[in-house]
Amino acid sequence: MMLSNYIGLVEKDILSIVGAGGKTTMMFKLAEELRGSNKVLVTTTTKVYTPALNKYDFICTDKNDFYKYCNMKENGIYILGLGINDENKILGLSYKELDELAPYFDYILIEADGAKKKRLKAWNEFEPVIYGKTTKTIGIMDIQSLGMVINEDSVHRSKIFREITGAHEGEIVKSEHLSEIIVNPRGLFKGAIGERILYINKVEDPKDLRLAELLVEEINLKNKKLLNSVFIGSLNNNVYYSKV
């Protein structure tokens, strides 16, 4: 099955992606699956690196030209943002702008969170930035973050992560920390709108698979009703397993 099947995407879905360890990769893999027969908006409510040319069909970072792309009939991947900063990142859209754009696209894929390229993160009071008309929020967790040392070099907003999970500076990331950051109201699904879907990424071998399965069991023991669905796999290898 394709990635979009595991998520259960349907036409007019608005997907907000949060977490760490695969948001951008997932967003563009989904867009690629959809681009041939749909008009797909790929954007952000935060910032996202400008992708390679083969990742999109149309790009616009000038709000004054948005109407041109809204009225185009061609299927494909449309990237819209409010400029590009000196880090080569596309600047995100406001909720008002998304309201105006939404009717013109079959699917909208939004990167709604930032992790500073780290495998694990926590959230401050302003994060994530989830559009109010989101139909599915997908939270990404990197199974290979297990065993990392908990400090700011490896965990984005490590102080908040420790507050939420009860971990200590310099401690090793354990399954209990990941399950807590997933189920805690201040954690991965903080502010989630629509269906809540957990994806455990970087399951590259049988050991990773078993660790991911144990993590899912632990999550279900803590709060079985939190999630609408769970799947695990490897975005790099295009291999996925449905768990709920």
C-alpha cells in the first residue's frame, strides 16, 4: 500500500504534520503520490527548507501572485509561502491565507512544527502551529531516538522535554520517555485537530520493529483512546506496518 493509504487520505483532507524525524520527507512523499491526478498544496505554518526542483511543479513566494496559481487547472504540487529567508527556508502562511487558498486545492499538506533537524523535541507555548481546519494531525516519532543522551544537542527544547517526561539531563532516552511525550497533553499531540495519527519512523530492521511494537503497547496502556490510528515503518525504504 501507498503511504497515503496508511494515513487514510481522502479528497479535501488538510493534513498537519508535527514532531521530529521525518516531517518534510513524509510531506513530499505524500505529495508525490498525489501529484499525478490532484492539485496539491504543500506549505508550512512555520518554516521549511526550499525543496529540490524535482519535488514540485509550481512555486510561489509572493502573496500578490497566489491568485494566479489558485486559478490554474493543472494537477501537480504547488508550493506557496510568504518569501524565502537567508537560510533558504520558505516562510509559512497564516490561517487567513490558508482559508483563502483551501477551496482551490484537492489536498493540503502542512508542515506545522519545527525540530531544528533533531530526532526528538518538546513544545513551547506557541508550538505547534496547527491550522484550525486541519482534518488529520499526524505526529512523527523517531524510534532511533531511543538510547540518545538527553541534552540540547540531541533533543530540541530538552528542558521542556525533561519537565514533561520526568527525565534528567544526561539520561538515556527510554521507551517510557517516548510514550509519555506522545500521550502527555503538552506532548506530541498538543493542540491536535481532527484525527490523531501516530507514525513511528526509522524502523529499519527487526530490532527497530520490535522496539516500535513495544512502544505502541506502552502507549495503549497509558491512553488507548488518544489515537485514531498508528502505523510504523521506514520513509527511507517505503516500508510500512499498520498497528491500529
